[in-house]
Amino acid sequence: MWEDEILEELHRIREEHAKSFNYDFKAIFADWQKRQATSGRKLVSLQHQKQSNKALEPIPQE
């Protein structure tokens, strides 16, 4: 069977992280949020944005 070393490493890191929080999802999620806030990286929201009705109007045919 084919094995992916990178994927195995990611699984190991994720397992160690979860174990360090005693597999408490709320604590893990709080840690993710803290890391995200302190990362200094620009974050993009994936929330649904309303489109204007104009974008949905059909193109008039002449």
C-alpha cells in the first residue's frame, strides 16, 4: 500500500496537539483561534456575501 510521509507527519502532529488538550475539542478550537489571532497573517472571511440584484439580472438582448 502507498504511504505518504507528509500526510503521516501531519496526522502525527494533529494527534500530538489533540492529546496535549486531552482531546477536548473546545480547548483545541480555542488554541486554534489564539494562534490565528497572534499569527500576524491577513485572514480572509469565507462568510457568504450578498450579491447585488444587478448581478442577477439578465443581459438585455437587442
